[in-house]
Amino acid sequence: MPRYAMVIDLQSCVGCGSCSISCRSENNVPDGIYWSNKITETSGTFPNVRYHYIPTLCNHCDNAPCVRGCPTGAMHKLDNGITMHDPKKCIGCKYCEFNCPYGVIYFNWRKPHPFWQQKTQLLQGGTFTPVELTEKAGGKTIPYYNPEREDTLAGIRPKGVVEKCTFCDHRINKGLLPRCVEACPADARIFGDISDPDSEVSKLLGKFRPFRLREQLGTDPHIFYIRDFNPAHYQPTKGGV
Amino acid sequence: MKTEQSIPLMSAYLKNKGISRRSFLKATAATGAVVSLGSGMLPKMKALAAASAAPGTDQGQWLPATCQGCTSWCSQQVYVIDGRAIKVRGNPHSKVNVGASCPRPHLAIQQVYDPDRIKVPMKRTNPQKGRDQDPKFVPISWDEALDTIADKIMALRDNNETHKYMLMRGRYTYMRDILYDRMTKIIGSPNNISHSAICAEAEKFGPYFTEGLWDYRQYDVENARYILIWGADPLAANRQVSYYSSAWGTVINRAQIAVVEPRLSATGAKADIWLPVKPGHDGALAAAMAHVILTKGLWYREFVGDFHDGQNRFKTGQDVQEADFEEKYTHGLVNWWNLEIKDKTPEWAASRTGIPADQIKEVAMGYAKAAPHAISWVGGGPVMQVRGGYASMICHALNGLVGSVDNVGGTLAPNKVYTQDFPKPDEFMDEIAKKGKSHEKIDHRGRLEFPSLKKGKSGGGVVTNNAADGILNEDPNEIKVAVAYMNNFSFSAGQPERWERALSKIPFVVHITTNASEFSWFSDILLPNTHHLFEKWGYVKTHGNGYRHVSLMQPIIKRVGDYKTDENEICWLLAEKLAEQGFDNLLRHYKTYKDPETGREPANADEFALYALKYATQKLWDPARHEGGDKFSGWEEFAKIGVSNSDAYPYRKRWGKMKTKTGLFEFYSETLKEALEKHAKKHHTTVDHVMEVCDYQARGEKAFIPHYEEPLTAGDPDMYPFVFVDHKSRLNREGRSANCSWYYDFKDLDPGDEPWEDVAKLNPLDAKKLGIRNKDAIRLTSPTGTIECTAKLWEGVQPGTVAKCYGQGHWVYGRLASKVFGKEARGGNNNDLIPAVYDRLSGSTVRHAGTRVKIEKI
Amino acid sequence: MKQSSSLYPVWLGLIGLAILAGLFAAFRIFTQGHYLFNANDVLMWSLPLGVYIYLALTSTGLTLLASLPLVFGVKKLEPIAKRLVFLAITTLVGGFVAIGLELGNIFHMFYILLSPNLSSPIWWMGFIYSVELVVLAAKFWRLHRGDWHSLLSRMLGHISFVAAIVAPLMIGSVFGLTESRVTYFGPVMSIYCLLMAILSGTALCLFYHLLISRINGSHVTEDHESIFDDISQIFTYTLAVVLIFTLVKIVIESATVVPDFLNYRQYAQAFGGIGRLNTEVILGLILPLILMVIPGIRTGISSRMVASALVLAGTLAMHMEILLAGQSRPIGPKAEQYPDYISYFPSMYEWLVMLLAIAVALLLYTMGERYLDLKATPEH
């Protein structure tokens, strides 16, 4: 059984967010919920300033606090290392969200996609209502609904349960890369089986000194970061007194 | 997905469009290739699929498409299930965008399925026009809409005043000539006005008058060792964002990157050096860099040549004898030195640019030492300014010094392309048309004050934004009927309030658009357009990564509304209506666009669109007419792949054969000299007078060389203390993504911006002085306008400036785009602040260093 | 409530109104979702959860008090034992109402039984409180039947006591097991919850009995007065212990420069304060303690009522503040879309959830007083 992991090469990352936006359509994720997200930081003061960007997603921890704390096992581990959620078992206590050290779990506070439940027309007779448009396009709740998400999870998660990144398990099952990996224009995300020493992720982890987020918590996250967002050259110097 | 599953889908699509059984069969034959396209996995995914135990089945298929969210024009693939678009990715067959896709195309599925798109033609019922006048649009049939338009055009023809017809073009495909050129000409008007000058024409000015290239350059970044970027942000905006995003991780391994830009950009964030130049003073920086390169003897001798004795006589402040220097592939270096560069020391530049002299030297030397693999990348920042043409020249001239022009790791021209023009219109232009067309254009191009020297020709280029004044002043004549498509000048051009008045003045305006926009608000008929990425017939050509590709647009999803394509279907339908009214020249012309495979002439709009596309791209797909680049077995295969690549770039082929007057890279532009002298002669005056009238500082020979001109920024510094810095969003689909919720949910992908806010970014020091804190509501006021937005304190902005991303501030366009549709804007439109001023030599609208503003807390 | 009083129907009417309002809120929450709360994905647990913690712990405190006569044989307290058990049940029911409306999907609750996760403190908390409720109900049933000393009755007493010791530790460990939130992590929250349970339970016991005796207007017997003295003494000592514990906590939190604590400290005074002392500590712990130690004041019924009422309000406030301060700053990438600090004030629906929880408990108290002979003592 593979153990899936991701390496994110920060030097290749350009901070464009294609990962996060493409994730929305792949997984029918409502606005305000970010399965794929980022941590940014502007460091320094003018004119010596840089902006840094670290893409984030569920870390699919081996020792996942969200899984440990879930009272019903709705949040659970798959054999391939994916931290998976079953909304049918979720009681909506939000303890996983409270517990997650990485801020990647979100709660459905309302019926998802409220925009698409509107029944008003902008120009009478000349435009669609959001509900009409979805119907006419043949979607479900949203016009660009991806039915393939249903393979392993509710296509759209109902109100009252949490949701988060699943490493696109529905795609992996079909031999496809997670959508964020496919969509990354910079090939900054490298996906694979960390238990296979010949996988690309294993090779990269042997080449660079990776870091992981909040490693000291012992969660054993499986998103590894290599290199720097800005590996700038600089003039050698000893500084001065 | 299997073909048989998709045939019902295609037939549903075709039925939806209501075409005959006969043409249905034709269309199926023509597009069958598209639907049988495989799932298009990348090799590594195939490997993963092979390794996986139980590959599932895909419900949809990846179909080829083209993104026009910016002018990168990347080739894409769309995942389509049952005629419905689900997601988008880069087309792996393109060598330009190399299978990569920037974030923009993902927003396109929210555009194509925007409930606020107009789904049927509409007409205005409120005869009053104005910003406070609700047009009271009501839906009408296509027949009624087209009949009305035909009536108006016929009335002009009947009265011999076809020059009062005007066509305004916004985002186009290369099917553009059908509507923009042929229709306008055959109707008989000179007034086809493109948006080009509010885009980037000044950027092309420098390359043209140095190396004879009026076009965007491509940059050989993977072979570069130094990349000096002037006001461009290739990781976020225009052009080839996808390609540069894909390559950058490797590029920054090999090359040093220096970014000259008043605010910290996405590219600046990953750069070695950020040079926060004072807005408008880029030319001073470039001059000083040239000074350093020459005085330090670091120019690239293989390209530029050398002193006869090898002794460097370029010494600060000292003239050099022309005879002492023997140039190779360049012209006028010594002249340039004597006229401009000899005094432009780093110390001199430091006081103007705000960049320390040491840093200028460091960058200049680093850049020159990497020669010839050293790119000086000229973006819109330094050039879309009053006097920006010369900044364009001087920034680009650095490429000449280091020999990176047309060289490995340098700045390249577009590759050769093999598309062909549509049949000529001349024989279909009757006397009325010829007479009408002979009138002067409404934008005043070529007048003394608007040289607009595209490709060296006086009045060669458009002065888009000035057309509003032409209309308002009925100069040279009034405009009675206007057709506009995929443009929104009353939002996207500087000082858009002028357009509001100009459009209100035109008795009959037709707007072909996806959304009812600020332009539509003043229109009489709205025609619902197709979306380029999913619904159009068309193609574009673009270049990058040493290749040029031609990428196809085909209808690949079910049209939810009754949309029709601007540049072909609508033209045909209108031509039919005109023919019904006794004027069949246009229809007869269109019938000459025959299917290259069968020789048949088109019988309806759908066939016309398809045949026109096949005609224009024939040399790409027809093996019998192949002239270069990718080879296809025929149209079917080309339609399936969706993109054709040129051959690889031939380096150094243009050395000595540039399309300048001398054939050389001109540091002293004989080409510009000739153009300016011709323009002056046309107006019976001197070049100095032209310079004066056009707001330039240069006099005498300086007018012909790349040189620094002080910026001309509107607003008294005491009253308006901050220079306004406009920049573009990596999520802007040319200002059309403002009704997409993802635009707002991810707005902070632009460094310094915030989700669901329209922020003006201030340096914390300035903010403190003004007593402004994060999230405060603020008002920005320039001499021409006022906007309200949200304050953001950010270190990535230089003190004394305020930076704001373009894209928000719509007061129409959609329920998300505006706060109250038709009444209140969400955020502020930068263009309200920017005056309608020009770089008159190129005709470009000014976007940068154009105005000062004052900032008040609300 | 004096049953003959003309105010009785008014009282019932008020409770009825409160419950109706609460049910309206419940309906809206079930149909519309929890966006009706002023909570979000940073500050996800708000007033309803605070009310749950507060009521559950108070119930635990009452159970522990009831154990004195029922488990440890303190005969002197037998006259209040049955009422304490009843109060523990009803208060816990109120707590369950609060958490029931806090949970996103209570219809999935059966998975707690079908698919238990024994490593989850939430599961244990739910399990133990469920057991506690059943055991307390059974115990009450035995007491109501006059069975105070059978093996079964004593067994039930012992089980409820053990559950009452473990339950607050479990609530505490829900917080104490979050490695990601340093300000909660560790056993401190468990100990704190146990102490707070005793404090708020004792306060409720004292307040309630004083109120009942005042409403009934009946002459307070010397026996009862002596019982109140004892309860007051327990109350006073618990107050002192909680205050010391709280002060130590404040001192440690003030001394550290671990960023999480700095942030926590920055926002730990939602209700204001003097220096590092929070308002609710001053009004909810220090002031009552002063009232309860000054001779001459401490024995007065009014001062005892005031002190216990202050503690009842103060403990809820303290739970809320700890709850909010630990969630007020976004974790990791959530800082991208949320402000640095989430300010919070309960929405109408959250107030209504609290109202419903308390109204249900009050209704049950009222009914119990009327029909269940809560004054019963064993027949010796």
C-alpha cells in the first residue's frame, strides 16, 4: 500500500494560487472554504522588503490530531495515508477544526453555495437567475458542479459538517494526480508514494533538507517543503560594526 | 469518454443553436474530431495510472481551447461533461505555454456560467442616456435586433454618410478582420477604432525605433543569466504568465533578477534585487546604467563593436569622436553617448530615481557582465506614461549594449507564422463606401498633436482614448451609429466619464458583450456574445519560449443562453439582414470565405464561422500547403489538438537585417528621425515644434535617440501629495472577472491585497502621518476624479506613492461586480483617477505616473 | 416557587415564552445552519458551547455535593440530597440542550455509539455525561421511591460520583489535548474544570436553596441554617482555592513570553479588568470571597445570595473568556482570510440558545419542586 505525500518546492512556486482556485472547481468547494490555501508574509521594511508565500493544504499527518479527537471516527485515516472525512458520520462538533494545528479544516456554517440559491434576475428577461442558470447548464447546485467528486465523498458537503482537502482521493483512485498538482503551472507540487524509495518525492526528500509545518508537535505531517520562495543572491559581506 | 456518448451532446448543442440537418451533418463531420479527443493525460499521470490498481472511468473529456483572460493567449484544455465545462488546464501540446496555466483560466468557468450574462438581445427603452438614467433594457429577438441595426446602417448609406458609422473593438481574436476591417470598409467608414492604445503600444515603440520590431518581445529566460525587468510583472500579468510561471523556478537558479517597479510586485517578491524607482524616472535609471556599461567598457563587442585601438574613450562628461569607434550591428552609439549618456552618472540618476548610486552600478555591471545573456525587459510601467515612448527606447536600448537582441538568453522577436488573411474587401466596396472611408478618423491619429507613429507611419496607430473627444466635439464629424464589441471604454479607459458623455451623444450604439457593462449602460442594443474559452469560433497567435503558437477556439460546451459570436456569426447574420434590405456587398464578400476542403461557400452563420477559421489557418493543417511548424494530417487532427507550434526560434538571424532604416540596432534612430521628419513635414513644421506640441522635452537631435525625459504627472504636489501607482491583478481577466466570486475570495493572491476588499496600499510611514489605519475607508482624489476604497498599510509600497490594483470599481457589470447594479460601485476604478493623457508618439493612453492624488480618511 | 402564589402562572408563562423563543431559534438553526451564530472558522466555539461547559460543570458540582450525604454518609446534608440530585439532572439537561444546538448535525449522534473513537476526549466526555445522566436519573428514581441505602442505590451513588470526578477532567482534556493551542495544552484545564465545577455547583446549591426558602417564606429551621453554614463554608474554601489557582494561572501566563500566551494575554480580558486581573475574577471571585470572609456579612442570607449569584455569573464569564481568548487568533493559513483578532459578541440566536438551555432547566426545577417532593429525607 502506498503512503502518499507531497513535496512543495517553494523556489518553483510563484504564489499564483492556481492550486487553490482549481481545487474549488474540482471539489465543488464553497466560497470562504479553502482546502488549498497559503501562508504569506511580508518581511522587512521599505526598501528592503520581500513577500513570501507558502502553499498549504491538509498535511495528511500520520498522527493527525483531528483524527484522534473525532468522536465518531468521521475523520479517519486511509491505508494510503490520506486523512479522510466521512460527512455522514460527522456530528459537527468542530473539534477536528479546533484541534488541527494547520488551520485547514472548515465547517459548513450554512447550506453551501448561497450565491447559487438566489432566485433574482439582474435584468428582467435578459439574464438568468443563478438557480435557472445551474438548471439550464445541467449542473447541481452550482453550474460547474464536478460529479466525479461523488466517487468518494458527498459532491457538495451539507451544512453542519466539516470539510477539508482529501488529496483528491477520487482522482488518485483513477490514477490521476491531485488537481492542485495537475493545475500548478510551476510544477512546484510533486506528489507520490513516500514508501517507495524510487518515487519522485523520495528522491527530492533525499536531496534537500525539507521542512514541515509545526513539526515539533509530533503530528508527522506529510507535506514537505523544499528550497525557498526567494533564493536571492546577495553580495558576500561580513557586515560591519 | 466514448465518442458515442458525446454525439448526443454535440447534437444537443447543435440543436440548441437551431441549424439545419444538412449543416448539422457538416458540422458533425467537421467537429467530430473534437469530441473524440482522449482524456489527454500527461505522461507522468499515465505512469501513475498504470501503477494504480483500479483506474476509474472519467465522465468527461478534455477539449482544446484558448484563454484570452490576458494577452498571453495560452492554449488550454477544458474538461467537459455532457456539454458542461467543469475545469480548465494548460494544453500540453503548446510549446508556448508548455501545458502550464496561470490562475486566470480557472475563473473563466465562473464567467461562462455567470447568471448575470445577458442571454438574449436587449434593447433600451429609456430614450434618455446618462449615468443616472436606467436604460430599462427589455429582451428582444435576434431578428428584431439585427433588423434595427441594419436599418440604421442603411440609413447612413442612403444619406451618403457612412463615415458616421463607427466600430469599436475590444478583446479580439484573429477573426477580427471580418468585423473590424471588412465590415467597416464595405459599409464605408474609416472609423474602426481598436483598444490597442489603452493596452501597450508604447511598449512596442522602443523596440520599433531601435530594432524595427513593432510587437511584444519574447524573452529567452531559460538561457538568460541576468534579467532586468522594467515595470513588468511576468509572474502575474501579461504576457506569457503561464510559461514564465512554469520556468521561473529554474530561471532564478541561473539568472539574477532585478525588478524596477515602484511597488513590490509578484515578480519582485522572487527577485534578487528590487529597485523601487520613483514613478516615471525609469529612463534616468536606464541612462545611468548605459553610462556605467559604457564607462566600464562592459558593452558586448561582438554586437556593438569597439574602438579601433581597443581603448575605452567613454569617460564621464567627455565627447567621443565617431570615427574612433567601429560599430558592428548597431548604429549611432557614439552619437548617443555624446548626446545623452555621457553625463548620466549613477549619482545623477540617484537623485531622481531614489535608487542609491552604488546599487545602480551594481545592477548595471551585473547586467552587462552577463552579456549577451542579459535581458532588459520593458513592460508597461515605464512606458505607458506621458513621454513614455523614450523610456521604452532607452530601457530597450540596454539590450543593444549587451547584444542580447535576437540572441540566446536575450530578447527575441516573434517567430514566423503561417496564418493567412481573409479575402480582400476592395471589390465589394462601392462608391459610397470608398467615399465614406476616405474621411479622417475620429481619433485624430496623425494630426500634429497625435503622431501615433505605429511602425513609423504618421497616424499609423490608434489613439483609442481620444476617440471620446472626437465624438464629443464632432471632430472631424459626428458619429451616428456605433457598433462595439468586447470593450468597455467607459470603464477601461482613463477618465471614463468622457466616454459616458460621448456614448450618450451617439444616437445609436450597439454593444456586443457578455455582461451588461458600463459601456452597455449607454447603448441602445445589447447583443449577447459567446465566451472565448468555451463558445467561440476563432484563433489567436502568440509567442513565447522561442515559439509561436496558433491556438484554436471552438464551441465545446452547450450554450446556456442565446449567445452568438461577435467576429463571425453576428457579422454573417447582419450581412444577411443588409442583403435583405438591398445591400448585399457584405454578404457576397463573406461568401468568398470558402471551405478550403470542399470549396463550398458558406450558407449560414455556423458554416461561415467554421470556413473562415479553416481558411485562415489552412497552411497550418493542410499538409499540401505546409510551410513550417507542426504538421497535421488535416483539419480534423488540428481541431482535435487545438494548437499548432512554429519551428524553434532562429537566433541571430536578424543581426544586420533589422527592419530599421539602417538594418542595424539604432542607438541613434534614423528610423525615428525619418518618421518624425515626415510627420513634421506633413504638418509643415519642424520636429522641435512637434516635440513641443506633443509635450516632450527633447529638442534637436535628442528627439531621435533613446533618452530620459522627466515624467509629466498631473496634480500639484502640495495639493495632491501622493503619486498614484496603478498595477494589474493576477486574477484580472481584463477587468471582466469582477463578477466572479473567486476573484474576491482569492484577491489576496496579489501581494499586499486583501480578500473581498479593494485596497489602496500605503507605506506605513505615510499612513501614520495621515492617521490612517488598516481597513479604514479612504477617498482618493486626483485632478480628474475621486474613488473610495479601503486602506492597506504595506511595506511593499514606497513612501510618497499609493498603489492600487486595477479591476474593481464596477458600477454595472453584475451583482457581485457592483455594490448596487447601475448605481453604486464596489471599490473604486483606477481610471477615474487617471487623466486622459497620452504618450503621443505611440498614441498610448497613460496609466503610470499619470497623476498625483490626495488621500483622505472617510 | 410557592405553588399558591399568583406569580406562579406568570413565572410559568415567562418560562414558556423563553422556551418558545428558544425553539424558534432551534428551528432556524436546524434549517438555516450555524451561520446564525457569530462564530466562524477561527472562533468556532462560542456562547452555546460556553453555556454547555458551564451547565455541565455546574451539574457535576451538584453531583459532587450530593455525594457527601449519598456516598460519604454525611447525614447532616441528607435533607438537601434529593434536591441536589434533581438539580444535577436538570442542569445537565440544560447543558445538553445547549450542546445539542451547538452541534452541526445531531442526527448523526448515533455514530457516537455505532462508531466510537476511544481516543477522543469528546467521545469520553459525551459518554461519561450520558452515563452520568442515566445514573443520576436512576438514583433519583431510587430516592423518589424512598430507597436510599439499597446496594443498587448506593452503587448508583458511587458511579455518579466517579463519573462526576472524571467528567470535568474530560471536558478539560478536550482543551488539554490540543497540541496546537499551547494556552490550553496540558492538564491545567482539567484541574481547572474540576475546581470550577465544584465552585459553580456549590454556588448554585447555595443560591437555589436560599431562593427557595425565601420564596416559600417558610421559617428556616435551625437544621437548615446549619446546612447552609456548611455549604457556605465549602463555597468559601472552593472560592479561595479557585482564586489561588486562577492567580497562579494569571501569574504564569503573565511571566511567559511564548507568543501564544502573549497573544492570549492580549485578548484575555474581553470583559475588561484592572491590571492583569479580569473583571470577572474581581467580581466573580474576589468580591464574593470578601463577602464570604467578613464576619457579620458572611452569615447574612442576602450577602450569601449576592456572593453566590456573582459566582454563578462570574464562572460563566470565566469559561467564556478562556474559550474565546484561545480561539481569537487564526491558526496558520486562516490568518490569510481572517483578521489578526476575531472580536466576538453573541448573536441573537446564541443568546436564545442560552435562554432555552436555562429555561428548560428552570422549567424542570419548577416542576420538580411542585411534583417530586425534593425535600424528602431517608426514613430512619
